[in-house]
Amino acid sequence: MSSSGLPSPGSPSSGVPFSGSSSAGGRELPPVPDDGLPVEAFRPVSPAYGAGSLADLMPSLSAVLGVSGAVDVLGLGERLAGVDRVGVLLVDGLGAYQLPTAAPFAPTLAALSDISDLSLTAGFPSTTPVSLVTVGTGVPPGAHGVLGFTVRRPDGRTLNHIHWGDDPDPYQWQPVPTAFETAAAAGVAVTLVSRSLYRGTGLSVAANRGARYHVADDGPAVAEGMLAALRSGPGLVYGYHPDLDRAGHEDGVASPAWEEAARGVDAILDQLVHELPPGAALLVTADHGQLNVPAERYDLAIGPLAAGLAAVAGEPRARYLHVLDGALDDVLATWREVLGADARVMCRDEVIAEGWYGPVAPAHAGRIGDVVVLCRNRAVVVASGWEPPMAGRLVAYHGSVTAAEMTVPLLIAR
């Protein structure tokens, strides 16, 4: 049994419909490697907004760099005394619980981990678009309004924040000024180093507007771009690297592909750490962690789970269910019965009241499902017929509230 009294991770409740024993979405899944997660990695973790979350990172660094009105919530001032330029590398998918798994293939990362005593929480859901906008704006998700991987729009269509262009207008959908805009207005030079693929997308505009965009299409280019900006003078440099997350999704944490991606992360860090100019510091963090999921998955197209649903959004570890008029109580009861200990099933008002998003602006509340499903253990809910089949074909997932998904490192090199 886990410390929370739930079934051990990977042990689904009995008598529950699953999407097959060895495949999902019609494709054989690769073998699921052992990701090495301890039982305590499956305990629930609440977002530490205002005390130690991703929302607190850029405001704290802005305060260190002298931006008027910014508050150093994380207490970084002492650690960064004498620094006039800061590089932040966000490694997609590098949760705190992935550090020991990566260490044999990433000696520089391991060395930074050995001297670090800091970690942060992601916001909820623990997914890339939510976290990137939380970092960029310096406010919790309830304020900035990017509240899931996919959400239902007021017109009934589904918005995938990863594949977001200019509809809806990112300035209206995400109306909060970014920390980069605020810092730039205060005279701080701000540079974003990221892939050309993301330049000008709705997500990038929502998260990163105000920063000068430097294109870097692979790991070595990220290191070179960050170093060039740091050498150019005082300021804030923010780099993004997605490869580790992709390898986990496609092949699993601790797979050979993931280990190779960890080596790639270490090569970036090795160059950054050893070539930092005088007066510079490097911070390394992530948007979420990951956990591997067995081939047996809940599928809302099988059995009673589809009854009463008008739309489905979110993602497999954090489902948003929009229900037909009058069906809320039945949907709640059915999902609680079917998923049992593998999920916490709540209505929208419960999730908001418990503070998972921070205070939610009234204009944003409808983006949350009428019912929110927080998966526990190693469970996921595949949505066959509601979303692309690839969403059910992955090996590693994130999005829910376990420590493995919610806890990210904050490593510092001077």
C-alpha cells in the first residue's frame, strides 16, 4: 500500500474497463521501463503559490535584478549576491524525481543536484502550457487563464494550447502582463532562447512576450544562444529545451532514448556552467516531472464513462469533463465508482475552492471542466474518439498532482 492508503502504484482497481492489455490507440506500446519512482513520489502535492512555485521564480529574479516592485519570494538575493545577469534553463520534463535516474548519464546535472537544496512546485495541471505561462507571467494559472493542455472554448470548440496560433487572440486569452514585459519596461535586457518552431505561436506570445527572441533549434544552439546573451551585458536570459520530455512521452523515463536525451541536457549544462561570464548565474528548472504508465489504461469510450458528457478536454492524467444539463451528479457518481482509488473526481467548484489554480478570474472559470479528474497511482484516462489517438499511445505522462509530476528542481550555478 502507498503511504496515502491507496493501492500501490501500478495496481489498478479490479473490475474496471481498460483499453487493452498491450496497446492503446491501436498501436503496440513499447515495453514500459522501470522509472525508479519510490512510493512517496505518488503522494499528492499542492501548488506552493506565493511560497515556492514556478509562479514565484521570475518575480524573485526580477527583484534580484533590481526591478521596482518585484518581490524575492524565493529568497534568492543572498545566493545571487553580486550577480547582474541571470540565465534560466527550463528543461521540459526534468522533474525532481527524475534527477537520480538521469545522474549516471548526466554528471554535470548530478553535481548541480548534489549542491542544491531547492525545489519548486508546478501549478495545476502539471503540464507544459500551464507551466510555461505560469513561469512567464509570474502568476498562478487561475490569474493567467491557461488552465490545461486542452480546454473547451466558449464557442464549444477545443483549444490545444500547444497548437495555438492567433485564435483566440493570445493577448485577450492571456491578459496578464508577463514578467518579461515588466522587466523590459524597467530597463532589464530580456532574451528568450528557443526553437524557431515556437516563435510567434499563441503559447509563446502568452508566456514570453516582452523578451527578445533568439532562435536555437537544438541543444548546442541553446547553450550558445544563452551564453551570447549573458556575455552581451546585464539582464535576464531564459532558455527552453524540450527533448527530455519528448523522449519520456514516446519511449518512457529511463528508456535508452530518454538516457540519450539526458546526455544531451548534460552537454548543454556542461557548456553553460564552464563558460558563464563574470557576474552571471545559471538556474535550472523544469515545468513538470513524468511517470511511466502501464499499457492497461482506462478509456472513457469503454463502459459507462461516456454517459452524460458533452465534451472532453484536459489530458489523460488531468481530465476535464463538460457534462450535459442535469447530468452532473450522475457523471460524478459514475466516474468515482469506476475509477475508485485511481483518481480523485471533483466538481469545478471544489477544485477552485481548494486552490489548485490559485484565485480564478471569473472570465476563466468556464475553461475548467464541470468535472475534474485527478488521476492517482499510474492511471490515465484515454479519450478515444474525443482526442487524437496519439494521446493514448504515450509511455510517460504528467498533468496530475503526484509529487513525481508536481515537484521540479531549482539548481543554481555561479
